Amino acid sequence: MDVHPDHQNKGLGRRLVHRVINWARVQKLSSVTLTTFETVPWNAPFYGKLGFRILAEDELPQELIEHLHAEYAQGLRQRVAMQRALAPA
């Protein structure tokens, strides 16, 4: 997710993430998972403030491992998978 610099610091990113979380709840999904940069302040730390946690390696399903490897192959480094568990709606 990217928010254009002209529109940053207005809560748009937070609202977009909450929109995805609410959609996932309506779909009766148990969690929302994403990949992001671990150390960039407006990436993993931002999602952490929204209730996401970094998944340990032994928690990663094969599909997510392959996705992270593909990101690495494209030159993206210091990527992590994060997940937010959802309570039933």
C-alpha cells in the first residue's frame, strides 16, 4: 500500500488498512497477512501499531515462504510477513 506524499499524515493509510480488516471480517476470514519492510518506520512499525505481528519462520506456510523468496529475488531485502488475527464479527 502506498499513499501519495501529498496525502500522507492524514490517516488515509490507517483507514485503508481498517477497510481491509473489516472486509476480511465480513468474509469470515481468521486473519489478514501481508509482507512489508521490517525496519522502515512507516512499514512494519506502522502495521505493528495496527495490531499486526511479525510471523516467525516456523509459522510461515509454504506459499508465503515462496512469496518472500520471490520478493528477495526481485531485490527486496529485509522483508517480513506480518499477520493480524481477527475476532469474529
